[in-house]
Amino acid sequence: MKMPWLSSRTRWGAASAGLLAALLFTGSAHVAAQTPPPVGIATTKHNLGSGAGPAGRNQVSDTAEICVFCHTPHGASTDAPAPLWNKRLGTAGAPAGGGSYTTYDTLQTPSLDGTVAPVGSISMACLSCHDGTQAMDNIINAPGSGGVLADGGGVDGRSYTWSGSTVNAAGRLTSGPALLGTDLSNDHPIGIQYCGGGLSGAGATVSGACKDGDFRTVQTALINSNQVFWVDTGGAGKQRTDLPLYVRTDANSSLGPLVECASCHDPHVSTGQAGPTTTGQVAGETFLRISNASSAVCTACHVK
């Protein structure tokens, strides 16, 4: 007895299976074509752990953890400007390991027309490693259980075992471009008012006017009840590749948006990471938010 409905169902099933396979293949090919190159913090020199990473970096043999040298999910510093910060910071603009900073304004250059606040904000977090005054393994909450120390182990940190060409046995940076030291007069000013000052904001509106006209327009928005500012580098809305400006919450809050280390640098970017446009690749080796081809980082802010 012939069952035409069965043969039809069989033919439909075979055709459906073929169509599904074709769709899956096409979808897989599409996903593969859209998948970005494998990048991440592990491929950068900010990977200080014992695991695989770029050649020539400074690293410890004590832990393969990567994020722990800056962040912790629990027990973080409560007075740090960076989220979930896991390191001891300096106080009142002083380095964590003692001494004092020499800032850009000591050069008395006539082109500096903005107020320079004491070293602080997010820049203090960067300098907790990069000024070289304390060990890079100064971490409040060490990997594993029972490893919490409020001072992160002090100047000498956790006394991990270090290797690398620009670090000493104690875990302090000793040489190379990553060592900024405490004399910051030969570096781009930090804690300085953007465009000479004069700016504030409310909601999506920037109030006031730049005292120095040789700067690009600032964008602002109210996000999570915080007034945030940034310099746009392309793309729609606020993006990771824009250059953020920072407002102090201390006695310097009236200064308005300030330029800090993290205005130009993102410690989490990796080589080849996509920017806001097809040509906007970040420069991972120097952790810039956008590529500095043709001085693009400089001209993002400065009209020259």
C-alpha cells in the first residue's frame, strides 16, 4: 500500500534538513567572518602574572592571576578613584612610597593657562605602579583565601618573585618608558583644567566657555547621577575610544573637567582592538585610546 503522505513527509524532511544545514553553515561562516581577532589584557604588558603573555614583560612566578594586580571583586580600597582598586594609594597628592611629585606647572611655561590640581583622581591609581615608589605586587586582597592586608604589604608589597628587564627584585619599576617616576614635569600635565577652565555641565548641556580657544569642543552627559565629560573621537554617543575628562570630588571640584592619565590611555586596550571607525585602531603597546597616527591623539583635543 502506497503512503504518499509519508513519501512527501520524507521528501520535506530531507529538504528541511538540507536547508537547515545550509543555514547553519551560512550562519557559522557569517559568525566566523564577524569574529574580531583574539585580543585581551593577557596579550599586553599589563599581564604581570606567571601565565603566557608577551615576551619581555615584567612578571611574577607566584600567581597566574592578571586582574589582581589592579582590581579585586571584594575588599577593595574604599577611597580609590578607580573601581574595585586593589592597591595602596598615596595621600594628599604624595606618592604611595613616600616623597613628593614635581608637576608640569613648575616649568612656568606661559602656554599653561589652566589650574593644575594636586596629583590625584584616576592618575593616582596609574602612578601607584608607574611612579616606581612601591612594589607592583602591593595588593590589598591577594589571590586565595585569607590574603587581605589593608596596606597591601606596604612599600615592598607581597614580596613576590619578579623577573623582567625593567623591574628590581622588590617589584618596583626601575627603568624604561613605563617608569614615570615622581618628577612629572617632563610628561603631559595631569590634573589640569581642560582648555584653560571655564566649563561646567548640567544634563546634556555644557555650560561656560573655554578660556583657551585652541581646544576642541567638549561633550557632556548625566550618567548614573554623575556629570561626565569627554572629547569625541568618532562614532555615535560616548564610547570607550573617546577621551574622558575627570571631575574631582574633593576641594578641587570647582575646577571642572580635568585631563588625567586615563584621558589618553586605557590600561585595558590590546593591540589591534577596533576603534569607532574602520581606521580607528588603538595602539595597544602604548595603551592609547585611539591610534596616534598623524598625531590623532594630540589633535583630538588641541587645535593645531
